[in-house]
Amino acid sequence: MQSFDLADLEKKFRNKPFSCVIQAHLEKTKTKYFSILITDTIQLLPEDVQGYSSNWISRWESRVHDSQIYRGDCDEVLKLVTKDGKSFLQKNGYQGKIDDKLLFYMFQLIVLSYAEKAATDKQIRKYFIPPKTLEDYKQYIGWVAVAFVILFLIFG
């Protein structure tokens, strides 16, 4: 069984704006499918975490209009979200193993939630980096998509 290492993902995200992750999802996904992707990602969480996944998403929705999130380095946003995810799980009494895979799924929930909001809220898209630089980052977004599929296939 292959393990998942957030540190590797952080390295790949280093010096890449978080908005590029959101923008890539917007380019590849129709708005109506974001809720399905969010639901599918919730199903990947341990059963006892699924019950408060909506609280987790709501917790981060308060920052959906924070331009610093979108303009910040994706590796730093990943660290911020996963650190908060670990704290959130502990505060909610989660007794299971908090590993990189679980924290990645929690990060993915926030990414998908922000992409869903950005799909219908033009104000959010004003925080994104200029489109001419997006080509430089698409290769990294592709890697995240591949990692997500591989994790799903390996861990169910």
C-alpha cells in the first residue's frame, strides 16, 4: 500500500498562487458538478468525520472573500488548511488516525467549496492572478488531480 505525503505536495505547490488551483477547477468543471464532487469527497472521509464535514466547509467559507488566501502561496495555504483541519478534528473529538490522506481530503473540500463559490461569484475571481500566468501552473494542478484519483483507487 502506497502512502500519501503532504510534504511532497507542498513542494510541488511552493511559489504557486492558491488561486491557480481554484482557476484550474473552474476551467475543467461545470458549475453544476461542484456539489457532486464535494459530496463524493465527503464520502472519502471516515464515517465519523462525514457528520461534521459541513461545519468544516462553513468554517472556511468565512474566508472565501479573503484576497490573501487566493494570492498566497498554495503550499502555505495547504499548510494552513491542514493544520486547521487537524485542530478541527481534535476539537470535535475525532479519535481516529489523522494522517496525510485525511488532511488532503479536508483540503480538497475547501478547494472544491471555493471553486464552487468562485464559479458564481465574480468578486472572488478578481482575487485571482492574471490569466496569462495560469499556463505556468496547470502542470501542478494536473498532478494534484492525478494524486487525488490515485488515492481514491488505492484507499477507496
